[in-house]
Amino acid sequence: MFDGYRLERIRVPGARRGALFRLIAVLLALAVAAAVLALLGHHPLTMGRDALAYTFGSALGLQDLGSLVAPLVMTGLAVMIGKRVNLWNIGGEGQFYMGAWAAAGIGIFVPGPAVLMLPLMALAGAAAGMAWIVVPAYARARANVDEIITTLLMNFIAVLIVGYFATGPWRDPGQTISASSRPIQFALPGLYGDLNIGIIVALALVVGCWVLFTRTAWGYEASYVGANTDSARYAGIPAARRVMATLLLSGAVAGIAGAIEVSGTVSRLQVGISSQFGYFGIVIAALAGGSFPGIVLAAFLMAVLINAGIILETQGLSLNAVIALTGWLLLLTGIAGVAAGYRLRRVHPRTGKVSA
Amino acid sequence: MSQPEPGVALRHITKTFPGVIANDDISIAFRKGEIHALLGENGAGKSTLMNILTGIYRAESGEIEVEGRPVHFRSAADAIAAGIGMVHQHFKLVMAFTVAQNIHMGWRETPLWLSQTNLSARTARLAEEFGMALDPDAIVGDLSAGEQQRVEIVRVLARGARVLIVDEPTAVLSPAEVASLFTALHRLRGTGRAVIFISHKLNEVLDISDRVTILRRGRVAGTRDTSEMDSRKLAAMMIGREVIFSRLPRSTAPDGLRREVLRLDGVSATSSGRRALRDVSLSVHGGEILGIAGVAGNGQRTLTEVIAGMVPPDSGSIHIDGQPSAGMRPDAVARLGVGHIPEDRLKSGFAGALSIVANAVLRSYRSPPVSRRGWFSATGAAAVAGTLLAEADVSVPNLGIPLQSLSGGNQQRLIARRECRIAQRLLIAAYPMRGLDVGAVERLRAMLMERREAGAGVILISEEIDELLELADRIAVMHHGRITGTLEISEATPERIGLLMGGERDRMDGARV
Amino acid sequence: MSDLVPLLSNLLSSGLLAGGVLALAGTGETVVERAGVLNLGIEGFMAVGAVAAIAAVTATGNLWLGVAAAVVLGLALGLVLALVVVLFRVDQVVAGLGFSFLGSGLAAWLGAPYAGTPAAVTFARLEIPVLSDLSFFGKAIFSLPLPTYAAFLLGPVLVHLVLFRTRLGLGICAVGENPAAADAAGLPVVALRCLCVAFGGMMAALSGAYLTLVLVPTWSEGLTGGRGWITLSLVIFAAYRPLRLAVAAFGFGLITALGFSAQVLGVAVNSAFLSALPYLATLSIMLVAGHRARRTARPAGLGIPFEREPH
């Protein structure tokens, strides 16, 4: 390439190298975003400062952040679980919606003590999330049908279903705003101010999945299936069953996220119940690079960015800008993944000797 | 006497990759009207050299001259334009295309506007011109290896190749197809073309070539007239020391262990929609190595898959140590004491992206010390992995690195050791030494012999007749899914094996083992 | 009963109009996938094209400048995608999703000022002399806007001819089936793939422009509504053949039009269900075609980055 340097392929880059490159990708993405904002006439540095000051400087800001982290951790976890068997669950958004729908259905209409009903709602959310992924999962496991497109299509259908119920049969007769349903009778216990225990549930799920995938024989089998299905079958691992179960788990986690969102933060079923959480989950999983603690870190980062987007709405930003940033971040993360596999080596001009 | 005409000359070609010098100051002159063999073991640098000659790689230093003029190839297209054409070992054909489409793709002389009839007509003309029998409208994926090779050859010749390189061309051919290939090469030599014949098979080199250059560890060990050489001298130059073809030392296993560990009776099986095994019957006893010879693709892979439990047989029975095992799942078969070193370790046997530990415990993860009641213990797994590595004589910096960071030889050693460990009764080894360096080959052979000495039965599938003659106690030959004959080692000769490989039924023996 | 004929005629016409989006994007994606690349970012390209077109038209009042804006942006973004997946060999799923979010997000964010206002100028229906007077087909087929004819006739036919009847097309198909073989035969794999991806990007952006200049014709957030993903399914369903794709696009247009007409007519079917119809239909064809046509027609090298061994 340039005189005196050569790109050399590293056979297998280590985990730390990959993480470093992803970090650089994040910084680069933010830098470019700042540049774009500046070009459009905004003041990125002041915007950033304001957003961070509000988020970390006030109790309310921290609570908002925490409320965002919970669903993001779970949707990110859902995508990552899918990746353990080498598949993309892009349907997190739809599974989230259906989880919210199922939980709301119980929460609005079924009476009972909160202590019993809330876990029931969570279970309903999990079941709905599973139901929403079962068809694409089966099609992929048995007939090799591309799961990316199928899970994604289910998202659109889920949004329509929730919209129908929220503005139709479950509509709040007293409310003039017709985009949301009747209120849910139960609320998640609070943790601190506006923050509820959703974040505890999210972290518990991360730990639980970490144990499942790294400390059980079942998890070993699932990982093997993801890495090389033929070899796994050959060793007697029932590949299709592991794939199905893993994908169902992925759907369940996203469904629980929806259930928590609807019973905690929002307490009504409404059309915008998910602010694209399912889609953000994809970039969170990509950033985490396969590590469970990484999910929490990545979700935290995304929460800060989304919160900034909401805070700065008055200054011309919007959630869409954050989505664009997410896309840009995904691209750079992808490039980082490839770049980590190369090393720049200096070639001595005369002797042709190669040195680090 | 006038100077022989220059065809292609390589002068002082050097090419390095990270950590290895693939070609070290190589100079060879290939003449027109000559079949020049390039001989060397796997890893000697033949492929790299040819990739440089065909413009795919660029040498760090040295020159190439075509017909006396220096040339610089910036891409494969440049080399093709200079008249150099290569028929690769793994055919570079588009399986979904017709013969005509394959021949015309990427060719400057292809008309801008195509139609099936006009492509067919042009292809038929070309086939006739070069004397190769081809059906222009056949789908290449449906053709036999020999026919596909003809397509490759015509494609290369059509682009005006004056230098034809054939890379290990006989690897997938039956003896009859090899004969017709050699006839074609003689004809091409007669037209004044230079033919470069790459091989690691000594007898073929002696058979077909006029001169031979031997490569060893990236350097030219020498260029000789073939008439002055014999297999012993060639082998010596290839390996660098006198190689004596002898059988490995062995003891006869104690009588108590010589019971039948594997029996197949009339087994037939289908693979990819085709009948891959037809009425196969064989028997293996503890303490012996049964070699299976035959051109790859005659049912050997399906045989291993059926025995290992990956594919259920359509008919017939399989008994492992007296137990019927047809239709059992692979892990159940493994529990009977059967290990399987698969043909394509990339497809079955390991997961490159996972760690060495994860791969090492693939056969043993269900029980202590790796897992207890469903709970997976990282330390237990590491202990098992450590033992395997020690036994396979492979050292790694740490157990957590992905398996694919090891060299091919080390990967194979590890997998082989893993399988040998569970192969109390039977070890199935499918082409285990393919593509390995000398050190890994010796290790693998030692592992096979160790199993034999321990009283297990070993099935060794190989394309190298020499290898089977050295290692096996009996040799069975497969052709088109059948066993065409079985020979005790004392009566096995390359000629008899070759005949059986070609489909001749052995007159002295039926199909039954 | 006499209402039925104009009803069907309208349906046919609406079907063609709606299908035009999918035909344009699908023709482009067919070329991309024949060359062995997956563009999962069609949705993003569509959104960008839609906003670019309406912005240009609002600013200049010239329809063709709107089209040009979409073409230029589509080509530019297509080349960037090509750089990322063909040259850098980034995972095509990650890159595609990235483009999808980036495009949709940017379009929604920067297109906000244009939301809700119909385009100042749109492509009017052409009344083809004589033929448009026919009672049934006249209204249905022979008085459609120019872009619809381009989407169904020009695009697919041209691409079919190029792919299956020219030397260039043979090269493209070779590159998609077995890039290593194509490379050994002297074909410029990287250049061909980049060309096809850029073309696909242009077509996807054009399909977005079609949305805001022909079909809707107003920009709003989420206007693309998953059409990019539907396009991907249609390409698979059509076995990577442009003429079949055009027919499939029409079929889809009909389903969308059916849903819409039913709502307008107050047919007693749940409106949410009718809106969901296209997605349900796509899902069904994925389940059916996803495992049948795939095995035989799918270019063998699809989705696998091409890499020559190190130089």
C-alpha cells in the first residue's frame, strides 16, 4: 500500500483486540456524528455537554437513564442469544410488542393481587415473545428459511396488532387521546423514584443466560451447534432442538422486556410502547461482541445516546437522528470487526525485512 | 545441436508469506514441446509457484520470461493473455452453468450478444479442434470428474494457451480416465506446447514426463531428465534422504483380542439422492488395519458415515462387536467404542471458531470430569483438553484460543487423538493424512498403529496406494459403491489394486471379504 | 353487478401502481444478488431516495431533477455499500442493517420539514392514444404514469436481456455463482460486484422516489413500510429472475391494493388485518419459496465475501 508499510493478516484476532477496535469504532462514529451536526448548523459539543449534564447531574436524569437501560439490556440480550446459534433475531421489536400486549391483556382485565399478577404478566410476556418467534424459528431450523426476513416481517404485524387493540377493543373510554389503552391495574415496584425493578430483572436475565450458556452442558451444546452444525450433529447433539429452544428463549427475553415496559414505565398499552428498542438491541449485540457483560455496557451507551436524543429534541434532534447514528455505528462496528484481523507492519525499504 | 526452444523461464523467483518462505530463489526453464513434471511433497511450494506463474500471486523478486521476453503479470488476465493456462486441481468451474457457459465466461472472444445456440456451436467447434469429447449443453455439475477436467482443458486451450499447467490432475480420475488424459497431453506436446505436470505421485511422473524438477521446502532440489531417474532417486530428492519403502514394525496382537469388531452384511445406502453403497459386506477384526483403496467418490465417505451412524443404511445390517448398530445415532455408535477421524475435518469433527477446550471435549462432555448432572465445569474440561494435547504432542500457548489458530497438522493430530481415545473397539480413519506435513503424518501413523496394537480394529481409507501398502494388513478396494475385491497384504500389488480400482472384478476373489 | 367492472379495473390499475415500487427495487436487487451480494439495506436506500426526490422537487419544481437526485444519492450510497461489503468484506447482514437504519433514520430526521406536504409536481398518468379508450384495460393498463411503465417493462426486460443474453451478464452470474472460478477465468470480480451493488442502490433509491413522486405522493415517517424487506422476499420467490419478479411485484401490488380498496369500501374485515395483508402474504411466500426455489436457483456464492489469498 504505502511505501514502507504492509498490511498483514492476523489469523485469529484475540477478544481484547476485537473489543479495542469496537471501542475505536464507537469513538469514530460519535466524532463523525458531531461533525455532521456541526455542518448542519448545530453545536455538537454544547449539545453533548447539556445532555450529559442533565442525564448524570440530576436524580431524574439518572432514573430516566435507568428506565432506558432495562429494556435495552433485554433486547440486546435477545439478539445475542440468537447469535449464540449463529442466527439473527431481528424480530425483537415485534416480540417486545407482543409481550407488552399479552401482559397488558392480563393487567387490564384480570383482577388479583399484584404479587401474583405481576409475575403472571411477565410469564405471559415471555410466552407471547416465544409465540412470536416460533414460526420463523421452525422454518429456519427445519427448512433453512432465512430468519432475518421472517422475524422482521413479524415486527410489522405485531405493531398493527397492538395498534388495533390499543385504539380499539382496549381503548380507554374516558381518554381523548386514542392512541393508548385503559390503564393497567398493577405497577412494578419502584426501586428509586421513577425507576422500577425492571433493571434488576434485566440484569438477572443477563446473569441467568450467562450461566446457561457457559456453565451448563446444554449451553455447551447450543454453542457448538452455532459454530458448526454438522459437527454438532455428528457428536449426537440434537441440533434442530437446540436451535429452536435457543430462539424461543431469545423471543421470550424480548417478550419479557415488553411486559416490563408496559407494567412499569408506561402502564398503558400504546402504539409507541417500544421506541425501536428491538432494533437498538441489534447494535447493542453487535457492540457487545459476544460477551455478556458487554451487553450491559453497550446497553448503557445506547441508553445515554437515546436519552440525549430525547433531551435534545427541542434543539432539532430526534429519535430518528439516533437511529441514523445507530446505523452508522453498526457499519463502523462491522468495519472494526474486519480491521481487527489485520496489522500494519513496517517493511524496511532496503532489506525488505518486516518488523512490528 | 540447437538450443531447445524456450517456453517459459522462471528466474530466481522468491515469495514469502508471514513466517514462511514459500519459494526460495527458484529458477526453472520449461521448454516447448515437452512435458515437464514438477514434483514435491505437500507444502514444498508447487502451488505457490504456479500461482505466481498464472498471475494470481506476485513474487517478491525474480523474473518470468515467456518465449524469451520478460513479462510482468498484474493479474490472472495478464497471464492468460501471455498464453499461460492452468487446469487447477480443484476445478474452477461454475457447477450451475453449462459447458458452453463455463468455456465462454470471462473470455475476450465471447461475443457481446449471446444465445444458447451460438455458444453451443462455438463450443462444439472448439472441442473438435482440440480433440476433446464434450457436450456443450450439459450442466457441468452433472458431469463426471474426467469430463469436468476436459471442460477445464478446453477452456484453457481456447484462450490460446501455449503453456498448459495441470495441477495434480489424476487425483480424482479412474485409471481409464488417467490413460485418456495422458493421451491428450501427448497430443498437446506434439503441437509444440509446453506442458507442466504437477504431481506428488512418483510413478505417474516417471510415466508421463520428459524432464522433472523436484521442489523441496521451497527450493529446487534439482532438474533431471526423467529417463535417468527411478522412484528411489526421485523420492530421495523429494525428501532429502534415502527413503526405503518398508512396512512399519508390527506385532501380531494376542489371540484373545482378534474377535470381529465390525461386520457389514449387504449394506446399501443413498447419499445426495444417489446410490452410494451397493450391497457392501466386510468384516474387521481387532488388531488389524483394513485399508480401503479407491478413487475418492466411489462410496468411501458414505461407508464411513454409515458405520459411524451419520447416515442410516437402506438395507443390510451392521454389527459392532456383535451388537447391531444400523440406524443408531452417531453418539450411540461412539459409545460402543467407535472413533471416527472424518474426511473433511472442517465439515465434521470440529468447530474452528470455538476454543481448543470446547473441541477437545466434544466426545466426552456428557460425563465427569467435564460435566456433572448438566453442569459444565471449565476446569474439568481444561484437564481433559490438556491430556489430549499432551498425548497428541501439540503445544499451545493457552487453551482458550480458537482451534483454527492451530496449523492444519496440529488440528488433525488433536482430533485424531480425541477419536483414538474413545476408539476402544474400532477406529475409522478417512484420509487422515491428507494434506499434512511429514511430522504430522508420522504422528498420525503412530496413532493408528497404537490402536492396532491395543487390539482395536482400524479402517483406513486412503487414496495413496503406497500408504496402504505400508500400513494395512488387508486392503479392500471400492468402485462405484461396491467392494470389487479384498487382498491380503502379502498378495497386494499396486497393479492388482489399480485394476480393482478401475472396476475390474478380482478374478481370484469374489465381492465378499 | 355493473359496479364490478370499473371496480376490477381500478383494482388492476392500483395494483400496477403499487407494484411499481417493488418492481423497481426488486429488479435492482436481482442484479445485486445474481452477483453474489445481499443488500439488506434496501429500506434505507428507499427512504433516502424518497426524501431526496421530494426535496429536489419542492426546491426546483422539476420532476426530473427529483429523479436525478434519487439516482445520484442511490449510486453514491450504493458505492459506499460496495466499498464496505465487497472491498472491506464486512459481514453483509451487519452492513445491510446498518444502511437500513442509517438511511431510514436520516430520511426521517432530515425529511421532517417535508412531511405531510404533497409533492408540488407528480408524474401524471399518461393517456396512451387509442388504447386508453378501451373500456376495461384502457383505464387499468393503458393510462398509467410513465414511471410505472418503466418499472414493469423497461427495467425487468433490460435486466433480463443483460443478465441472460450478454457477455456482461454471463460474467455477473459467474461472479455470483463461483467468484473463485470467475477470478481464475480473468473476470474482474470486485469491479463487477461493485457495479452491481451500485446499480442496485440506484434502483432502490428510484423506488423510493417512485413513492413520493408517483404513488403516495407525500413523504411521512415510515412511508417505506417494510417494502425493502418485501422486495428481498420477492427476489427469492422469483428465483432471481427479473421477469418473474415483475409478475410477483404486480401480485403484491394487487394484494396491497385489495387491502386498501376493501378499507375504502368499508368491507367488514378488520382494517388492521387488511393492512397486515402484505406482510402476511410475504411471510407465506417466504415459508413456501424459502426452501424450494432457494436450493436450485440461488447463486451459490450469495452472501459470501470474495477473497483471493494474500498477495
